[in-house]
Amino acid sequence: MGKLVRFGISLDITLLNKFDQHIRDKNYNCRSEALRDLIRQELVEKQWKTGDEIAGAITLIYDHHH
């Protein structure tokens, strides 16, 4: 990970409570970790929609004896 930068955000209390529930549901250790994942997810989705190059892998496990 690169250099970490701290910044503040303002949220409506209802939205913050929903976000905190999301954090608990997904077993995140902290808000920062959850926020980083949401930002990455949004950026990858944007990259996918604009046709930029994206790599992925598909794994198939097959037992040829059955």
C-alpha cells in the first residue's frame, strides 16, 4: 500500500448507521477498510463500463472420473 492520507467526511447519521451495519455484516475491522473496498469497487466498475483493459481468471475444477 502507498502513503496513507487522512481526510474527513460528513455523513447524515442515518447513512452512517447503515454504513456501520454494512461494516459489521461484512466483518470489516474498521470504516477505513470498508471505504477503501467500496472506492476500489466503484473504480473497477467504471473501468469495466468504459472498456478499459481489465484482467480476470476463471477456474474450473473437474473430476474426469465422475
